Amino acid sequence: MAKTRRTPDRLQSFNPRTGEVMRTIEATPVAEVAEVVTRARKVAPEWAAIPPQGRVRILREVRYRIGKKIDEIVDVVSAECGKPTVEALAHDTTPLPIMLAYLEHIAPRALRPDHPGRFLGPLTGTSGRVEWRPYGVVGCITPWNYPMLNSFAAFAPALFAGNTVVIKPSEVTPMCGEVLRDLLEPLPPGVATVIQGGRDVGAALVDAPCDKISFIGSPPTGRKICEAAAAHLTPVVMELGGKDAAIVCSDADVDKATSGLVWSAFFNAGQTCASVERVYVVESVADEFKSKFLEKLSHVRQGTPDSDVGPLTFKPQLDVVRKHVADAIDKGATVLAGGTEPSNEGGSLWFAPTVLENVTEDMDVVRHETFGPVVTITKVRDEQEAVRRANEEAVNLTASVWSKSKARAESLAADLEAGTITTNFHGETLAYPWSPWGGTGESGFGRLSGRYGIREFVMPVNVSRSSMPWLPRLWWYPYTDNTVQSVRSITELMSSPELAKKARAVKTLATSAVKTLKEKL
Ligand code: NAD
């Protein structure tokens, strides 16, 4: 059976549990991408002109359509990604109506104009507001690991903010792309268009150009998109990968920490940007942690759509996992569990949940995102060493602290570098639409989700007016001694610590301002 995942003009939908090709889907010709963006740009002013509450009413229909199609979404996501049915439902379907309902609720308020000069503006004889204006067309490029959730995270706030969107989902999961297209049917033509294809189609979208790019994917692709976008000065939001760390403190509830971390490392077969890939355990609880972790992992089932851990979704990802594990073993790591794969005859992509210890900094599995069912456990002297290594050895998109003490967890969180830091849980907050979602450094910049997501897709535009249009402004021509005196008085007023000097400055300002206004052209 053919295992090619994509061709220039057609995309194969592949079942990673079996290796079967389920369907072939036409890709959007690269030459048509600019035209799609032009159509989206034509309707952008109309969409932006609808008041936020009106857009909410239209977008609500997408939420209702999800409700009617739950089973279809779950079936396609589970078949094409290899996710256990419960994960296809809980991680890639349920969060969608939650996200949309939340955005419906907050968007009108988040888009209300601000009045930052309410108090100081009148002193300058002006008043105004900051309006939140959409960019125009947002190009959204998304990955295969959560084809529905990540796509909605990339485009939904942009739509609520008044932009039109062109979405290029991953070529690895094209059937999910078709489901996406169907769910967006209730929107007016051109407001949200799905194009299908690989990196060439994505590159054409960036080059169209769009007015903003919303990207979720790997750091190397993110870098290429930034370079291409720079040629057009297109702003970008980058949600990239991580090698996320969990710190297990000496006072952790080891029973709960092991339950939580087995799940946080292996849900979606570890193919989550926020999966725990590195665990640092303080030595006083390390032995207990390790034995409980392995014991709990021994109950985790793999092999059918109803089991706990699915296969990898994408063949090149299985190759990365094999390479990282082999490299670690070559360099002296100990395999505590897994490290093996079934025969994968017929092209399936299974790999056993794998736990490694005795890992060192020169190993890929410590420094680079594995994005698979592999976790390392490292014993450390104390919490400070754990934080140092969590920050230094690789990049965190998210990080967690496991401790019974709120104060200790807060203090360690303050030193951790990550976009999201959690205590006694890990990896689930992309599904919480109120939490800002984004990284630091190599894991990206900009924020999606909720109010922060909406603000990511609008520009603050300052609209200001003179409150006394019958008066000339103090600083208009001609420049005279009185102009200089007026401006000097303002400077003295603002910079002096002494009340008497301030009072003198106000008095001088009053007389020189009246004189200079009389001198204006
Ligand atoms: P990827 O970077 O290979 O591809 C992502 C998307 O970019 C795909 O749609 C692809 O077709 C497109 N693309 C590739 N090259 C392009 C180019 N030159 N120009 C324009 N588009 C291009 O990533 P992936 O393998 O699909 O996803 C896995 C990665 O995504 C991991 O690194 C993971 O951590 C990351 N990720 C991050 C988040 C987050 O929220 N931070 C969420 C999910 C996944």
C-alpha cells in the first residue's frame, strides 16, 4: 500500500493505526492561493463593518454546526490522527464549542474602544479613543497534532476581531481540513476559506501576502515563515514547539504527581507541544517517584481505538522518535520502559511509551523536541538545580511544578522560563480559552486564546480630536520667546519635586500660554 503522505497536487489521508490510505483529496493549486487571498480581502471591509455583536450572531452558527457533527468530527480525527476516541472527543472536539462560546461572550467587550487619555487628554485640549481595528486578511497555517483545536485557536479570535481568514491546515491530516471547511459553511462567502496543501501552498499564502500570519507549528518552519513575512513587513504570531519540563519537589504528593505526569507525557502519544518531555525529580523522592511512575505506566494500554495511547500520526515523526531513542541508548541512557515498536507491518506507526534515565545534555532527547511517547527522568539535588536545568537544557513552551506547598510552587514558578506555568497539573491549558497561549524564545511569541487572542488580531488606532478647535495649538508657528517659556514651564512643572516650584511653573505657564496664543498665525 502506498505510504506517500503528499504529492504536489493530491494529498493522501492515511490511517496510522493500519497504514491504510483512506482517501485522496485535491490540493489547492499554488497558483490559486493569491486569488483566494484577494477574494478574502474584498469581503474584509464588509465583515469588519459588522458590529462585534452581529459577528457573534453569525459565528454562533459555527458552534451549533459543531454540535450537530460531533460524531463525524470525532471519527475523522480519530481515524486520521490515530488518537484514541476519547482524545479525539475531549481534546479536539469538546474544546471547540467552549472556545467559541467564550469568544462570543468576551469579544464585544474586548473590542470596545479604550480611553487611556480620559484624564490627561483634557490638559492638552484634546480628547480621543483607541479603536481596535482588524488587520484585514489573516493567513492561518496549522499543524497536524490537534487539527481541529489548533486550527480554531489560530483563526477563531481573528474572525471575532473582524478579520477574514484563509486557513491552510496540515497536509498530513487533509480529511480534518475538509471537516473544517464544512464546519465553516455558515459564514458568508470569503470570510473563512480553507485551502489544502503542503509547504508550497503555505509559502504561497505567506507570500500572497496576507495582512497578518497566525502560525502554529515547528520552530524551523516558524523561522522560514518569519523570513518570508519580513519581505512584506507582515506581522506574525508564532506558536512553536517546546521540550517541556516538570519539576517534582521533595514535598510533592508522589502518588498524584505520577498519575498526572504519566498522562502529561503520553496523552496524544506525546505529540503535544505542551507534553512533558523532561521530568526533574528531587533526589529524596526520586526512587519512589520512579517506581510509582513505572507501575502506573504498566497499566496504560496501547493498540486499539479504545485504548489509552495511540500510534504516531506521521511517519517522519516516528523516525524522529526512533532516532532520539537510539541516540540516547548509544550515549549511555537506560531504558526503564518501552524503547521498542511492534513490527508496524503494513505501514502502521506504533511506538511503545518510553521512559529513559541517565540522560545527558549531549543527547537529542534532552535538547530537542521529540514530539512522541518518550519522557526522560532525571534525579536532581534540589529544586534550584531542577529549575536551572529546566531553563538551561532546552526550551519550555509550558512547565510545571509538583509540590504540596503553594508558596514553594509560586517561588519556583517565578524562576521558570515558559509561556505557561502550572502547579500540580500540566499541558491542558490550550483548551482553556481564558488563558493566554504562547511561548517565550524558541517556543514563539504573541498570544492566542480569549481576550489576548482577540487583541493579537487588532491594531490599536488612535482617534483624537482638538476639544477647542477655535483655538490655535500652543506649538504652532511662529516660535517666539513666549512659546519657549510656555514649553519650559510645562517641563519644570513635570520635573520638579518641589511644590513651590510647581506652583511658580503653573503661574508662568498661564501667562506665557495666553501671550503665545495671541501671537499664532
Ligand atoms: P510544521 O512546522 O512541519 O508544519 C506546520 C504547518 O506549516 C503545516 O501546515 C505545513 O504545511 C506548513 N508549512 C511547512 N513549511 C512551510 C513554509 N515554508 N511556509 C509556510 N507553511 C509551511 O509542524 P508540524 O509537524 O505540522 O507540527 C508539529 C510542530 O508544531 C511541533 O514542533 C509542535 O510543538 C508544534 N506545535 C505547537 C503548538 C503551539 O501552540 N505552540 C501547537 C501544536 C503544535
